[in-house]
Amino acid sequence: MGQLSERSAGTAWEHLRRLPVWLAPALVTLAVTVTGLGSAQLWRDELATWSAATRSPGDLARLAGTIDAATGPYYLLMHLWTGVFGDSTIALRVPAVLAMTVAAGLLAVLGARLVDRRGGLFAGLLFAVLPGTSRYGQEARPYALATMLAVLATLLLVSALRRPSWARWAGYAAAVAALGLIHLIALTVLAAHALVVLVAWWRGPTPAGIVTPAQPDAARDRRVWRWLVAVLPVALLAGPLLVKARTQQSRQLDWVHLARLDDLTALPGGVAQSSVVGGLLLGVAALGAARLGRRALLPVSAVLLPVLLLFAAGTVVPLWVPRYLVFVVPFACLLAGAALAAVAAPAALVVVVLAGLLGLPDQAALRRTHEWPRSAPVDYAGAARVIADGQRPGDAVVYSPRHSWLFLDLGIEYHLSDPPRDVLVTEDEVRRGDLWAAECPQPEPCLAGTTRVWLVVSGRHAEPLAAVPDAKGDALRRDFTVAQVWQRPGLTVALLTSRPDR
């Protein structure tokens, strides 16, 4: 059996050798990420994307003035996308699929230039089978695009340092500017780029495999100045976003805690979406860094510097969110690819397959729900079906809580073509330029004349009316009784009917 497996792996390697280095990683990534693409329903963050992407550019500008300014360019991109391809679950997620596919191909090319062809190929294949690649390649959020742009910018930097020209530096500048517009935190990869540029300037031909021919001091100085000029556009474009996002931080990240040391130990499992696979990747990447020695400068710094910078900032202000660092994963895979390139090809393929097999339980789980923890799914679609099956003309709906990151109203509205009247809303989220609508400060007058109300409450409640706080709960308990209750994962739906003596 062992000989058969080794022979099969050897045959697979011979086929892979004949293909362009980027092709197999890109195709495997595409195949894995499109599998079950629409299985998990949109989760809370994706509902925010849907809400924003379906607004006009003017409404998006108002939204950016209130909250989520840092994500505004991504929302505009998704607005253009949904205008052409629609807002189905699959349509919303396809840009992330394409971005991860391109990222895998670019990673293989980058690995081939920094290590060798085998190192690039194994890096791309390993990246393709990670559960985290599927998780963020199946999410309507900017993380996959940021990952692709981080790899692209790094590849273009290597090209510009090896064969300097204004055209190559212009390409690098465009990639970095796009990276900043898509994901501000991903700009921490520039710390690694700056370090590599300084080393290239200080040493001339570097041991990192970036600059091959020896060049005079003047040429080395030009590389530094060209890099500084290349990053200037990102400062001009992303600077205002950063300033605006800083003013929104207390509202945008009120759910984030200050970083602690144990957050660092949990990071590999968080970005890989599997503790076992994350640990495997970290171990193999460490072996690759040891093998490369000083040649590991770029990938090691592209992993460590963003992590350390975000962690340091996160100990002072609430910024530490593991998924914000997904863009460093390809560089860890590049290091792991360097380690795998040092062993026989069949053995390296076995490691890649092993990583894929170890991640299968997490791959299956993330296709059931994108919520975290996955043991606490929120079934917006199930709750919407309950309402759709029993809805009558004139029905109203009430959500509790309204101002919640669960986005109960968006979740129900997304799955209903004709939702009941949101009876307590005085100004919807679009007109407010916000992610949440405004409700009647005095609910009872707004409920007047309504005989049936669908109440949607977060969590599981045997007595859903008792779970509604403040004046909203008082008004509902005073004027309505519970006719029927349905429990769905993460949600309770109740049909309320008006009291006879109302």
C-alpha cells in the first residue's frame, strides 16, 4: 500500500511538473472554494455587505460618514458587482472566490522566484487546501481581495527590485494603493516591504534572491527613492480613510477586546480556521524559514511584522481580530513550500494531502455556517420561512434587539421578497446613512391599529415577549398576546395577536 501511494504521488508530481507553476494551485483553489459556495447562508458581516452594496453611491457616501468608512471602497466595488450579477448568496461570494484563486496562482509565482519552482508549487497547493482559504474565499467581505493584493504587491516589489523600471514601480504603486483602499490593516505588510528595500539598499545584491546583479550605489539609492514615491499614492488615498475610520472606531469595534498574549497562540488556528492545520502550517513554515536562512527575510517579515504591529496596537486600542490578518497566510505557506521543496516530491505531496485531510472536518463545518463559534449558528433563512408561510396582508414585524451586530432585520429582509411592514421604524438605515434603522421612541402609538405582529428575537426563548426590554417590551406585552412560537437556531419567532380588550 505504501509503495502504491508513493507511486501515485510520483505520477501526480510528473504531471504537475509539466504545467505552469501557477495553474495547479489556482485550479485547486477554485475547485475547493466553489464547492458548497452557497451552502452556508449569509452571516452577519455579509448581511452588512449586502445592505451596503445595494445602496446608491450617494447613500454609500453617507454610510461611510457614519460607520464602516474603512470598508467603503469595497462596498462600492460590490455595488458595481451586484448591479451586474445580482445579490444572490453565490453572486455576493464569487468575487472572494476569484480573489483567492488568483492569490494562489500569484503565490506560486512568487514562491518560484524567491525559492524555486517546487517551493512555489507546494506553497500554492498548501494554500489551496487550507480551511481558511475556503472560509474567506466563500465570504462576501474584503479579506480575500486583501490577500490577493498583498501577494500581488509583494510579487511586483520583487520584480521592481530585480529589474527596476518606472513601469514596474507604477504597477507596485497601483497594487499597494488598491490594497490600502480594500483593507487598511493589510497595509502593515508595507513594513516588510520597507525592510526588504532597506536591506537591498544596504547590501546591494541581497541574500533574499531579490536583486541578482550587483549595481552601483546610485542605482541602489534610486530603488529607495522609487519605493518611497510608489507608496506615496497609498498615503494620499488611504490616509483620509484612516483618519475617518479612527473617529468611528469606538462604534465600529465596540465588540473587540484588548489583545492578550494568549491571542497570539490562538492566531494560527484562527487564520487557518483549524487549530490542527494551523499548527501544522506553523511547524512546516518554521522548517522552511530555517532552510532558507537569510533568504527568508521577505516571507518571514511579511508574516511577523503585520502580526506584531497589529498585536502591539491591539494592546492599546481594540483592534485585534484574527481575520484581519488573513493576508499573511500566503507568506507562511511560502515558507512551508520552501521546506517541502527540500524533500522528495511524493513526500511533499503527501504533506499537502495530509493538511487537506486534517482540515476536512472544518471544511465541512464552515459550509454549514459562517458564524463563530460554529456551534452557535443563526438561521435567518429558517426564521424567514416561518414568517413567509404564515404571513397575511397587514402583518407587521418587530425585532429585538434592533441595534445589534446580528442584524436581525437585514437577515429576515434578505430572505423575504415581501417582508411584513417594519412597524416601529421611523427612519430606515439607508436614509439614516447607517447600518441600523431608527425606531419610535414611544412604541405604543406606532403599534396602534396593528392586529398581528411577527416578533423576531435573538436567542432561544420559551417566553419571547419577556425577552423584549424597555418601552418596546412594555408596549408589546400590554397590547399583544403570543399566539405561537417557533424556535430556529439562534433565533425565536413568535406570532403576536392583539388583545381582545385593546
